[in-house]
Amino acid sequence: MSTNVLQVDDLSERAAAIADISLIVRARFVEAADTMVHLDVRGVRPDRMRTLWPDVLPEPADHGDIRIRYRPSAAAISRAEEVLQGWLLTHVKDQERRVLLSRWSVCLAAPHVAGSFRDFCARTGRVRRTAERRIQAEFQTLAGVLPIAMPALQEPDWSRISPMMPNSPGAFERTKAPVTRHESYWLPEDARPVFDAASPELTALAKRLERENRRRAKMKA
């Protein structure tokens, strides 16, 4: 009995570890796409890096007028090269899944350049849910392989990548004005209701209750 419990615990710990690593892998792919998009603007991207990413990115002319607000650091470029050359080309054997991974990543990193992944699937005749299941399967496979191949797994720049990841607040949620709070939205624990006999709201409520009472009295009569 104790042996079975230990086996279940080991499986649970491994599943949790794979889930954590899978999140890092997903973020690293998005970071790599973000790095490549910004390096490809106005000829900043090195020629050697062009051979590392599958031919699914838009042509430079499609987004050549984008103003650069972010310049990838040397560490970000190194991490992107590791993803494109060390992960995508080495561990993802299927060409179709390479296309899905790269397109999904660039759609999250730069939707203004590549559009949405939903539109990509509709335009190319792919089933979105099937494509996303295949992408998730590849992330889990990489999460199981990478810790063995490279124990020191680098994390991305979370401060930049987190807003791009799924289930993060969208652009509208991040930019909309905060909800205006009532002046008494916070009260101490010993606070008591404030009664203001001259309050217009209280007067209107009293009149409404009085009318309702008269109406009920007429209905009973």
C-alpha cells in the first residue's frame, strides 16, 4: 500500500514539475517571437538569425514602418537563438508542428504584425482546437525533455512576456480607467451605519415605501 502511495506521489510531483516547466517553455517561445519581430525591423536583425525561424513570419515590408520601442538585449537574443535552433529544430521533428508553434508564438507576441491565431487557422484551413492541442502537446513534450538535455533552464523576461501570455489581461483591460470607488468604500471594523434624516435618498425611499403600503392596503380591502 505504501509503495502505491509513493508511486502516486512521484507521479504527481512529476506532473506538477512538467506543468511548471511547460509554462516556462511557452513563455520562452513567445519571447523568442517577440525578439525576432523587433530584430527584423529596419534591418536591425542579423542575417545569421534569419535561418533559425521557419518561413512563417510576414515579410519585413509588411511591418517596416513600425516604430521600435523595445530593443532586445543580448541575453534575450541568446535565449531566442536557443529556442529557435536548440529547441524548435532539434526537438520538434514534425514540420507542421514547427509551423504551429512559431505562428502561435508570433501571434501572441505581435498580433499587430501576424494577426490572430484564430484568423491564421481559418485562413489556412486548420481547426483551431486541434492546432492548440498539438501545440500544448509539444510544450509538454519539451517540458519533459529539456530538463534532461539542459538542466539549467533559463527563464524569460517575465516583466515583458507576462502581458502577452494567454489568460493575461488584454490591451483593453490594461488601458481602461479604473472603476471609481465610493468615498466610503473602505470603513474600519467598528464602523456603524450613518443615519442622515435630511438625506434626499432616504426621503425618496420613505415615500416609495409609503406608496407601496397604501397600494397593498387597497388590494386587501
